[in-house]
Amino acid sequence: MSADEAALKTCHERINLSVAASHQAENGSVTTVSSKESEEATYAFLPPIESTDAHLHEFAEAMRTVGKALRQVAEGKAAAQAEAAEWKRKYEAEKAAKAHTHVIKGCSNCVKDKLEHLASKLTLETASADETGCCGNHGICSRQILQDQCPGPNRKSDDRIVGRKVPFRLSWGSNGDKNGQHKHDFVSFEKGDITTAERSNKQIFLKWDSPPQTVLFVTKPNSNSVHALCSEMVRWLKEHNNINIFVEPRVSKELLIEDSYFNFIQTWDNDQEMKTLHTKVDLIVTLGGDGTVLWAASLFKGPVPPVVAFSLGSLGFMTPFPSEQYRECLGNVLKRPFTITLRSRLQCHVIRDAAKDEVETGEPILVLNEVTIDRGMSSYLTYLECYCDSSFVTCVQGDGLIISTTSGSTAYSLAAGGSMVHPQVPGILFTPICPHSLSFRPLILPEYVTLRVQVPFNSRGQAWASFDGKGRIQLGPGDALICSVSPWPLPTACLVDSTTDFLRSIHEGLHWNLRKSQALDCPA
Ligand SMILES: NC(=O)c1ccc[n+]([C@@H]2O[C@H](COP(=O)([O-])OP(=O)(O)OC[C@H]3O[C@@H](n4cnc5c(N)ncnc54)[C@H](O)[C@@H]3O)[C@@H](O)[C@H]2O)c1
Ligand SMILES: Nc1ncnc2c1ncn2[C@@H]1O[C@H](COP(=O)(O)OP(=O)(O)OP(=O)(O)O)[C@@H](O)[C@H]1O
């Protein structure tokens, strides 16, 4: 072996070491320093080549280029990870600051109750009421929500209108599984067994502790049939069940113009009053299509009372109740336990580049279907950098991105090629819109992650975010959108149960997998 060949062999070995170092860096354990060092080492081990052989020179040059490229990749990756970690830190700080403000503003009992309410959602088990009328440690009790309405000098005068909403209990149903298997702990340290029996095959039942007293109507505007049905249902609920009725300010005006009989109905005058509505309303009735359910959900920035959605639209994925049978349906829901689907919502924050160093104080925007980031009027591809917690996910180059709940999986995300997901599956859908790449398949991520979508500074165009198809917001270079699952789901009453209703919707609404059956006769 000549001297030059030996030098090149050493150089090759160093390059291999450099590759290994940069792979480590990619795994997050090594910073850019190591790759820089390895690149410098690569140069150090590339002795000046005296041979005049042009191939050897070429090879040495190629090795130097490889070393340099590896360094750039590792540096870029580490910078992105550091930036993502910084965003996450800021987001957590913002959340903590908000929680702190809440503690100062609210009464401490309320905050504690809210935390207990959240914790209780994690330990769902069929439980009977204890002596005090609470559901005990194993149910999901509505009392924690009731105590949002804490006493104090600043309570709204509108508390006079109706009493407190009635308590209810939520419990797991187990589809007739009576063998007690569902009582297993999720992880048993004593026996070392890991079981998922606790989590599967469950329906959630809602049982009123006493009959509901207050119903809020949310109705599709500009529809004579919806208006007529609303006034008929309000009369029926008042006369047969002595129910207090809330309607939106617009509907209140319409009903009062129609007949002074409706003097008893209540409404709200401003956002502040709207914010306390969840403490007074036992049940929400929606009259319209899916858009009306989305609208009803958007009225509540925190807890939402259970929704009974009557179908008066064309598709009605989330509206299982037939409006012609409203007496029977409402009668059942008011008097008997019923199954509900807890539809998760996403809370979204827009963080402007200009406000990067400040703690964001704006209210989150809650969506039931999805948040979409698209190219708006721009004719350029969107260019979006996406992170999941502190990990880089991908860059979206195309028409945009849909971050969807599982309820929204049958809406825009489906049209963009995303999978249909049962609304009780805990996940977040990550669906590109017309990606300019052959391999960008949609993803489903676990519900506990925080997603960040950032418009990079070198993006050619602006991006636009919209929330359940409404409220478009422009995102400029450096701006980011942060999304995570909200602790406040939308509970919707089921006509049969969560799965039956979902399958009925995809069969009847979308004609899913409809195909003529093959004839029996066939070639031998
Ligand atoms: N290409 C598309 O499919 C497309 C484009 C824009 C918006 N959308 C959807 O429209 C929603 C807004 O609905 P809208 O009623 O206010 O607007 P809209 O009146 O334009 O109706 C959109 C259609 O989507 C259906 N829809 C809404 N939510 C659904 C769900 N969860 N599952 C199945 N179908 C659903 C509605 O029934 C309606 O037929 C957005 O959240 C978005 O998901 C879809
Ligand atoms: N109470 C409300 N106030 C204001 N806007 C509403 C209200 N309810 C519904 N909308 C809006 O009206 C539009 C149509 O409503 P919806 O989707 O319920 O009816 P639809 O279009 O007839 O039903 P489908 O979508 O099933 O065909 C939606 O964009 C929705 O946001």
C-alpha cells in the first residue's frame, strides 16, 4: 500500500467515526459540538496528499464534503430540537402562569375541585352513590363542575334566574361483561402483570341524580322549519316537564316577537354572562346539522353540558336524534340514564413571533373538528415546520395541514385522505392537504402530545389558520400555532351507543363501502 493510499484509508475510517457521531447526535444524545469535532478530526486526519493521482485528490475532496454535510445536518437538527424545547418550555410556562392566575382569581376550593374533577376523569369505574350523594371515588361526578359557581361578592346577578344545575353521575358500562375483569388495575406491580382490561370495551353512561331543570337551545339560523320546531319544543318542555329554557339572544328576540307566551325564556346579554352558562344549564339541545353542533361547542370555552343533537341538516354525523320523534327522545334523556360520547376538543394558541419572549395570555381557541393551516389566497406552497412535543415531525409543503380531533376525522380530514377514527379513540390526526410529495401519508398521534406548527422565516408565503372552518387568522413568518387536547370535551348523547351511532353515520351519511354483492354464479 502506498503512503497516499494508507493516508486515505485512515481518512476513510475517520469519516466512518464521524458518521457514527452524527447518528448519535440525531438520536438527541450528542450536541453539534461532537459532530463539529468529528469534522475537524476528519480534516486533521486528511494529511496533505502528495501524489499527483487526480482520483485520490477527488476522493479526498469528496470525503471533506461528506464531513461538512454531516456537520451541517447534525447542527440543523440540534438547533431545531433546541428551538422546539424552548417553545415547549414557553408553552408550559404560559400554562403554569395561567393556572397561577386562575388560583389567584378563583376561590381555592374551586381550583382544587377542578383539579379533582380532572383527576377523577382518569379513574372511571362504575360506582354507586355514597351517603352524601356523591359518586364516591370511582365515578365522574358533576358536583365538581357545579362548584365552579363558587359563592362570593362578585357572583353575577343572573344567578337569580335559575337554581343550580342538577347533579349527575357518569359511569363506565362494560357491554354486559359481568365477570369483574374490568376491575383489574391497569398495571399490577405485585404480580408484575400488565393488563389493558380496564380500558377496553366501555360505554359511558350518564345518570341524573334528580330530573334536569334547565335546557339551552342552540338552533341553526335562517330556517323556518328549525324555528317552528324550536318554538314547539320549548312549549312542550315547559308545559310537560316544567323546564327552564335558555336560548341565544337572536332566538329570544324571534320568539318574543312571535308570542308573548315566551316571556319565561332566558338568554344572556354579554360574554361574561355566557361564561357562567355551563353552571346553570343541565342539557343543550341543538336543532340543525353538524355545523350547529360545532357552533354550540364553540360557545363554551370550558366545561360543556351534555348535548342532545336533533338532525335538521343534510348529513348529520353528530346529530343522531330524529327531530320527528323529539318527545320520545327528550323524554328518555330527561328521565333515564343514557350513553354519551365524550368528544375531545383541541385547544389552540397562536403565538406571534413578535410576542415570542412574552408569556402568552390570550384565551385558547377550542375546536371540535379541526384546526386547518392552509395557503389561503397565496399561490405558493405552504411551508410549515411541525414539531410534536420537542421532536421534529416534518415540513409540510403543499396546500396545508389539518390537525383534527377524532370527531373531525369524518369531516375535512377525511376529504384530505385521513382515516376515519371512532370519536372515542384518544388521538390527534395529522393530515396534509395536497402534499407535494409522494410519501406524505397521514398520521394519528397520541392524545397527550402538544403539536407546534411554525411558519419558518424562509417561507415564501403567509399561512392561514381556521378553526372548525371559521375565524381565519393569518400566520406570518416566525408565528406558530400550538395545539393540544383540551381537558373539556363535548359530551354528546347517543341515540343507541357510541359505536352504533358512529357506524350508522358512516353507512348512512357517507355510504361507506357500499358495493353491489357479487352473484353466486361464477366460472368453475
Ligand atoms: N373539503 C371538505 O370536506 C371541507 C372543506 C371545508 C370545511 N369542511 C368541514 O366543514 C366543517 C364546518 O362545518 P359547517 O357545517 O360549519 O360548514 P358547512 O355548512 O360548509 O358544512 C360542511 C359539511 O361538513 C359536514 N361535517 C361537519 N362536521 C363533520 C363531522 N365531524 N363529521 C362528518 N361531517 C361533518 C357537515 O355536515 C357539512 O355537510 C369544518 O370543520 C370542516 O371539517 C370540509
Ligand atoms: N346558532 C347558530 N348561530 C350562528 N350560526 C350557526 C348557528 N348554528 C349553525 N350555524 C352556522 O350555520 C351553518 C349551517 O349550519 P348546519 O351545518 O347546522 O346546517 P346545514 O348546513 O343545513 O347542515 P348540513 O351541514 O348537515 O347540511 C354553519 O356554518 C354553522 O356554523
